[in-house]
Amino acid sequence: MENEQVAVIAVKDLHFAYADAAEILSGISFSIKAGEKVAIAGPNGAGKTTLLLNLTGLLPGSGQVTVNGMRLEKKNFPAIRQSVGLVFQSPDDQLFSSRVFEDVAYGLIYQGMGKEEIALRTQQALEEVGMASFEQAVPYHLSLGQKKRVAIATVLSMRPAVILFDEPTMGLDARAKKQFLQIARTLSQTVLVATHDMRLAAALCSRLLILDEGHLVYDGPLQSALQDTALLERHGLDRDW
């Protein structure tokens, strides 16, 4: 009962399939406590991204999902999407304005927030990701690492309770990966990271969910999983350090 009271996300028997295709998520159940940092790992096609999209309502699965005590259903989507922010794998899916400021401020403007509050939140979000001097930069002129940091700022400006990251270090060089890790470690929000990078998972998270062929095959301490070479190999994961 205590765990239910502090769960910011609760998933029960979640199923999802695209039209005329096999199930991608098959009876997934888990809960996440406020403040946890949790890695979601698994081989390509395991359902990691699909799970994140289901947690935001962007894909309509069957089963029961609650976020901050609200059922994930159409009438609650506006409130839930203020509580949960998703950082896409590709920042080009998230950045569409002619200036960085406009991208980071977009959600706040959509909510009808006042200009002073918009400016304050946008500035704070960019400062958190080390991009404060890029307000007037053109997003498509930025490096991939810079774009990813701006994409994170678009979510931080909304001040969500939960942040979902989809393969956040994909395509990044060592310096940009380190910058992401520094940002993620400072976050006070509940964090879920879908990744195949077990080094990143180990550096950031204490808990691991492993998905394989749509099933949740492991939910437990990340360090315990890292010591189980057979478990990792069985599900297409590798401790390469």
C-alpha cells in the first residue's frame, strides 16, 4: 500500500500492437516511485520506445496506466502531458522553430503563460543544460549534442514531474555523452531512460527494466543485472567495460 501511495507511474497489464502486427508490448506491469532514475534496456525492437510513447498517451495501448494518480485516458491527457515530458531520440523531431528561444518557450506559450514567466522559465531551462548563450541561435545550425541539450530544455521549461529519455546518447561523441550525464544526474524529477548503452545506465540509474520481444523479463537492481552475464547475453545486452 505504501508503494502505491508514492508511485508516480503505475503500469498494469499493458498491451500494444500496431494494426495487423504482432504485439510489441505483452502484459507489461511495473511501478515507478517519485525521484527514481530507472533504465529501460533491451535489444532493438524490444519495445522500449513504444513503452515510452504509451506512457505519454501518444500511442494507445490496452491495460491500465496511471500517472500522478490520474488514469491515462483522453480526458486526462492535458494534465498528464504537463506532468510527463518526453525527450525524443532525434532532436530534429522536437525542434522546429527558427530560434532556440522559440522552441524552448513553445509549450509555455501554448499554455497561455505570461511573457515574463515564459522568459524566466526559458532562461532557466537553457541554463540548466548549458545553452544559455544560444537563445537566438538557429537550431539546425547547432551540433547534434547542442540540439539534444536544447531538446531537453524544451521539456525542462514545462517543469514536469517525470522525464522520459529515448536513447539520449545515440550518435553523441564522448564529450557530448559526458555533458548529458552531468545534466541528467542533477535532475530532481523521476527519470526513465530507454537505452542499449549499459555504461550510461550504470552511471545514472539504480534500477533496470529489461524488455525483450515485448515482455518485461527483468525488474530489479541494475548492479545485480550487470553481474549476471548470462542474463545480459540472453537479452542482447553487453557490459563492454
